Amino acid sequence: MDIVSILLNLLTPSVFLVVFAGVLVGIVVGAIPGLNGAIGISLLLPLTFTMEPQIGLLLLGGIYMGGMYGGSITAILINVPGDVVAAPVAMEGYPLTKQGRSKEALYYSIFSSMFGGFIGVLILILFTPPLARFALQFGPAEMFFVSLSGLIIVGALSGSILKAAFAVLLGLFISTVGVDLITGSERFTFDSIGLRAGISVVPVVLGLFCFAEMFLNIGKKPGEQVQYRDQKIARMTVIKDILRQRFLVWKSGLIGTLVGLLPGVGTTLAVFMSYGDAKRVSRRDIPFEQGNPDGIIAAESANNATVGSSMVPLLALGVPGSPTSAIIAGALVIHGIVLGPSLFVNRPDVAFTFLYGMLLTVVAMTIIGAVGIKYFSYILKIKMEYIVPTVLVFALFGAYSLRNSLFDVFIAIVLGIAGAIFKKIQVPLAPIIIGLVLGGLIETNLARAMRIAGARNMPLWEYLLATPLSKGLVALVVIMLLVVIRMRHKEKVAAKEAKNG
Amino acid sequence: MISNLILGVVTLLSSVFFYRQTTDLPERSALFPQFVLWGLAIVGVLLIFQALLAGRKGVGENEFEAHLEARAKLKETLFFQVIIPGGLLLIAYGLLLTVGFYLASAFLVFTVYSYHTYRIDAGNLNRALWGRAAIFAVVITLFMYLIFTLLLGLPAPSGALF
């Protein structure tokens, strides 16, 4: 698909409207403590059913991008991060607010998000099509290893290893419920018509993320708001300062990009790694946790860089890089679009419009973020008693609307109850979603590999490791695993050191 | 770590229960679920061991009170923030089956709004609150009807009565 057709697809009022609306919703949702981009996407999912797939995708992409930035607003203004990811921004941004420099902190946040967002989206544009072309050569053995690698990395990085393993296996188990498409036999359906169709990703995400999150928000009091006299500052002053720290921006952006590429790892690791690195290399005289802008620059650049890069494995391989991208994958099912290498062959219009359209989401985020600063304090006035019931009823509708199934609503409610319990006992929820999405891929490719190995009269493992490509993938997974375990160890050491002052 | 012990036991028992369901399946359909259920059973056993080992180590005198406090808080959270809202959602689901989505939504918004305000301060529960909750429930329901049914034409779940 040539660039002119892509631009013609993109430069329409409806695309602009959808992108700006998506980013705005994302910023508002991200700024409200207890909500995040994933919840925003789940709630607006039904709206995309009547849109063209590429426009619907851009709406969701806009929410994802805006949501990543939105979390920093409450972190800076009232020291309440909208999400864990925004905690480092709170550590540096709130002290600036107390000094009467909240506007400056918000400018640092939005312009660093912009640079990070661009880095992530550029990687998305440059790497996804070649990776998808390369992935077209993948056979069952290679796809099996790619899907398995996602699970292994998720398991290795999500809190307690045992609980992460439980979560991954639970996700895999949920993926086996329903009619087995290969043999036609029913698995764990207990003669229920609803279970025969299997359990789809969207009600699981709505249950585990929306319902569970809202349950735990019930009874939460609003954060205390104190007004500080704010000093005036020009946007260009902040942009020039960020450009002086371009090495930090690039480094943090690349950390965010690399971590975002790993399926299921999430943004938190990227943000804390970049923040820790900024702490180490910052040349400013201002101590950290007392309003050092380098902390905001690093955290926000990494944060928004993960948005683009986490979509790379989803679009190129059909493997979601985060729960948010898993929901996006679920939304596309209703349009009959299958993500993965074939997307660029079968629906290049959708794939390329989305890739380049993500640049628009960064532009929209920057404009809304830079212009809307004076209005952000209004977001803080929205009370939780209005948010919780609204999110619950929208989520009920979202769970129903994907397949017009009341059974999906029931599944979402049951998993909401389970998800709230899991959260309280520190079982990570993201690996459940990744396990559910990857379960089908792993099983299908394993079955194909077994059939081919049987036909060639060779042991399964020999077939799985027969090609240099599959051997290379195994080696890559082992290397990635070692690198992320080392990164995580370093992160733990840094956290311990920070705790000990 | 009583929660780990319970999670381990439930995981182990569930995996045994579901494994038994796979024995009648064709070999090809049973293979992957059996593999996963073996994994779950092993994780269940390890969680139980971990909890028992932690129990044998015991809790230091200084940590004992904090430990009790955390356990009481967990119980309170489970009751007020999981069982009650979960129950409200299940009631709303029952209403969804009988009176359809919009009336069930109005019920859910009204009850959750009131319950949230009650949880912040029980003294808030008065006639003014009921009024605010009712108005908010009507506004949200109308808003959803406008967006989903009138504007987008998406089908909303209908119940046995409406």
C-alpha cells in the first residue's frame, strides 16, 4: 500500500475527530485514580462496532496513548498517580507543584510523553511490516515457540513466580473451554450452551480489570486537593530543556520500546527502569524526589514509548504485548479481522492506516495536553461515587455487546469477583489475559506440529527444533529471558537501595 | 500466608476435578488441557508447601500485631468490597434476565451509588442521598439508551418481561 493512499485514508475529518476524541477520553480516564487506558478501551468497545475497523482501531489506539499520559496529571497535581506507572512522576512532579511549578511539571510530562510516543510509534511503523513479512515464513514450530516465549516472559516478570505461573496456567485453562475445533468434542462445557462457544477475551478483561478494579474503588474517598500559587512558564522553555536532555529522552524511549516489545511485561518495568537510570545519570543539582525534571522526562518518555512498541507483536505476530492490546485484538474479531502476519496481506488498508494513524494520536495528545493544562484540575473534581456505577453499567453493556451473549455478562461478573480476590492476594491479572489469548495459538500450533511430526515419523521435539529459525527463536527466548531477569534483579536492588535511603 | 494455602488447596482440588473431565475426551482434545491441569496441580502443591513453610517459620513478636491487622483488613475488604458489590452485580444480572438491560442498569447505578456513599460515611445515608442516587440512575440510563440504542442502534439485552 503506497503512502498516498494511507494519507488519503488518514486525512479525513472523521479520522481526526475519532483520534482526538479517543485521546481526550484516554487522558480523562487515565487521570482518574482507579481507572486506566485498558478500562477506557473496554468501555468504549461497543462504539467501535459500527465504525470501519481502521477508525475503530484508531479510537482505541488514541485512548491507549492518552491514557498513558493522563495518569501523570493527578500524580503531579495531587500526588495521586492515576496508575502505578505514574508513581515516579508523582515523586518528582508533586514537589514541583508544592513549589508553585505544577504547570512546568505538566509541560515536562506532556512534551516528554510526546517524544516517547513518537519513538514508540516510529518503531511500530518501521519494524511491524518487515517482522510480519518475516513471520509469514513461520511454521507451526516457530509459532509455537513465539507464543510460548510470551508466556515464559510474562511468568518471569510478574511478581511472585508461583502466583504468576498460576495466573498464566489459569489463562491457558480458560482458553481450552468450549468445543475443540480440531476434533469437535466439547471440553469443560457441562452441557452449557454458553460455554460451548468458549470464553472470549473481552468479558474476561472486563471482569478482571473493570469490575474487579471498581469493586476495590468502592468507598474510596477523593484525594485531598490543595491549591498552590502557580508560576508562569513558557512552553518553549520546557521544550528547549527537554531537547538539552535528548540523550536521556532517547535512552528512556528506547528502554520503553524494548520492554514494550516483550509480550505481557507491561509499562511499569520500563518506567521504573528509566527512572532509576535517570537517577543515576542526571547532572542537575536538584536531588531526586524533590522535583528533578529528569525523573519526569525519563518516566514519561518510557511510558508512552511502550504504546507503539507493545502493538508490534500484536500486529506482526498476533501475540498481544499487553492486556490493552489483547482487548484491541478482541475488538477486531467482530470485524472478522485476524491479527498476525496475514493482516498485512489480507487487510493492508487496516494495518497501514492504523500504523501511521498512531502518529496522529501522538499529535492529538500533545495538542490536548499542552492546551488543556488549565482545565485538568476539573478532572480531579469528578467524584468516585459517579465513576464506579457508570463504569459498571458500561462494562455490563460492553460484555454483552461483543457476541450479544448474556452468558458473557455472567462470565464477566464471576471473573470480576474472582479478579478482586486475586488482586487482594497479589495474583497478577495480566498473565491470565495473555495466557487466554496465547492458549489457542499454542494448542493449535502444537497440534499441527504433532501431526506433521507424526507424518514424517519423527519425535515431536526433533520436528520442533528442525529448522535453524526455530533453533534461533529458542536461543532468542533464552537470551531475552536472561536479560529481563537481570533487569528485574537490578530494579529490585535499586528499589532496596532507595528504601534504605 | 493463609491466602496462599487456600489458593493452593482450591487450585489442586479444581485441577483434579477438571482432569477427571478430560479422561473421556479423544486423546488429541485432552492432551493440551491435561498438560495445563498438571501444571496447575503442581503450582497448587507448591503454593501449599510455601504456605506451610511460612507457617512453620512463624511470625516475629513485633510483626504479630501487623499480621493480625492485615488479616482483619483482608477479611473486611473481601466482605465489603467483593462479596457485597459482587452480590449487587449478580442481582443486577438476575434483573437483566427478567426486566432487561436499562431497568437493571438503573437499579445497579442506584444501589452502587448509595452503597459507595454509605461506605465513605454511614451518616450520609439520608433522603437527600436517595434522591441524588435516583436522579443519577435515571440520567445514566437515559444517556446509555441515547448512545447505544438510538444513536448506534446496538441491541441491548432484553429480559423475559421487557
